[in-house]
Amino acid sequence: MDFTLPPEFEDIRKRTRAFVDEHVLPLEADRKNWDAHENIRLDVLAGVQAKAKKAGLWAPQSPKDYGGMGLPMVAWAAMYEEAGRSIFGALAFNCMAPDDGNMNLLAKTGTPAQKDKWLRPIVAGQVRSAFAMTEPHPGGGSDPSMIETRAVKKGDRYVVSGRKWFITGAEGAAHFILIARTSDDPRKGLTALLYHKDQPGWRITRRIPIMGPQEHGGHCELEFDGLEIPRENVLLAEGDGLKATQIRLGPARLTHCMRWLGLAKRCMEIAQEYVVRREGFGVKLADRESVQIKLGEVAHQIQIGRLLTMHAAWMLDQGGRARKEVSMAKVHVADTLHKAADVAIQLNGARGYSKDTILEWVYRAARAARLVDGATEVHMMVLAKFMRAEGRDFWAWGNRL
């Protein structure tokens, strides 16, 4: 097993690292570049995105024909990790959720006409997008079979009614992918539909206050009351909504891990920089065994997370579904990000708890990591189910398609 990146991917990784150091971290360091929701101001983002495009570091997940880099997932893993060192990094390269997952889904499942209309503008950075699946109780969350939002077929259109919530980026999105129920069939009852923000028959009822920080467009609650979606805006085919969610969510969970690893490493950078210069009782913090153990433990967990993530990325590139591999990476890396932020705050003391560094920002974001795209407990259930079915073969080597 060779974990050496091919030369072209290593070049992309190095150029991404250099770009983040030169163009992104300085923006992050100046609070004047932040918006009211603790994200990068959109006018500032436009400037750094233009530089990323010029540098050829733009939309790595999307096909070259549509303006992206057309990279395989192992290259995403290397690039996204470098981008993730800054809280604004993934946005700079147009590889941040939810657009990242939506572009990947549209590229894999859209017709040529759908790609031109719905994908190309997202890749170009002209519009943002949202994925509307999660619903308030008793609707669907981690279990999409519980989805209650209905899309009733009338002639050549679907008329939608229902509610969604915690829809990331909805307030600023123009293109939406909606998962709605079109029948009561347990496997073919859901359909993925595309709609534009200017279509009548739906509204944002509120931007849900959260622990923060927030993505652009927040996390919103939506209400549908007669939204009409033409038949040509069905992704795949009627009844293929569950398939669409599976195509989107597996890679999307893994790209979260890639970005989180970058953030975890950044936490360690901040911690390392501080402990080597901070003295207490005549001894530098870096020379204390207790401090070294804390740093070593997180470094250990980060490397495990990188190997899990790269293995799952490789499996997806080989055509496998990598369901249990993605679940393992998601659980481990989410926990590791939280641990990295917590340790870095502890070692920085009051400085870490303040807003003088990004550590408290990362700590709040890290708490969400154990919830988004499937709570930790759901992924543990997935792993237990595979282990029960596969027995000792759960740990088999190789890629079983």
C-alpha cells in the first residue's frame, strides 16, 4: 500500500497550502473581514475566490467541462485538508458544504440540460445552493424513510407541501435540491427535485439561532405550500430520491472529514506556537511532560483520522460505496476535531477561551461535527449492522464493491 501522492496531486496540495498562507489566513486574522455571523464577508470572499480561480485551484470536485478541476477523491482529501487549515479556506476554493456536496450530486446524476442550468452557475460561484432534506418531528432526519414533505404529481408538474428545517445555506441559496415523498413505497417513495428560489409556493419561516458559528445563509426552516416543480427538474427518476441522497451524503460526509482534519491540525499549530514560548514556574509549557502527552495524543488521533479518510476516499474512487469506511472516518474525525480544539484551548488558557485566536470558533463548530450528516450514534449503528452481517470479514482487506 503506497500512500505517496502522485506528483500532480502533491503539486496541488503544495499550491493550496501556499495559497492559504498567502491569501486566506491574513483575511481570517483581520476581524474587519468577518460578517455578523462570524463568517467571511461576501465581498471579501469574492476577491479571494477570484485569486483562487486564477491560480487554477477552483471547484476540485466538479468536471473540467463545467469549470472545475475534475479531481478524484484522493486528491480532494489532500487539497481539502490544506484548505481546511483556515476557517475560510474551503470557501475560497469553492469546496465548502453544502455547495460541495450539491455539485458532486449534480455532476453524477444530472442530465446535460440540468447540469447547464443548475450545476454550472454553482461551479462558477455565481449562485449558492442548498439541500433540503431534514424535517422537524415527526418527519425525516437521519432516517429519510420518515420524510413527510409531499410532492403530488399533477400533469407534468409536482406540487409540493410540507416543512423542512436546519437547511444549511437556505437564506442565501438560489438553487435547491429538495427530497420529497411521491409515493408510500418503502424504497421508491422519495424523489429528488430541483427548484429556484424565485419560484412561488415556498418560504423561509425563520433562520434558526444556533450555537454558531454559521455558514452563509444560516440554518433555516422552510415551508412549502403549493410550490410547482416541472417534471424536467427531477434528478434521476421519480422514486430515486433515496438513491440521490446516498450518492450525495457518502462523499459529503467524507469531505467534512477532510476539512475537519485541516482544522484539527490548525488547532495543534496554534497550541504548539504558544507552548514553546509560554513559561510558568520557570519551565516552558512545551517542556512539561503533561503538555507533551496532550499534544502527542491529538497528533496520534489526527493521523488515524487521515488514514481512515484517505482509505474511504480511495475506495470511493475504485467504485465502492465505502459505507462503513465513511462512517468510521466520520465518527473518528468529528471526535478528533473536538479533542484538538479542547486541548488547544486548555493549553492556551484564557487566551484560548477568548476571541484572540480562532480556537473558540473551532470548538463551537466541532460540537456540530458530531451531529451533522448523521449523528455519531447513527454511524455506530451502521457499523454494528455491518459487523453482525459480515462477521470476521468486517475487517477484510481490499475493496469489496
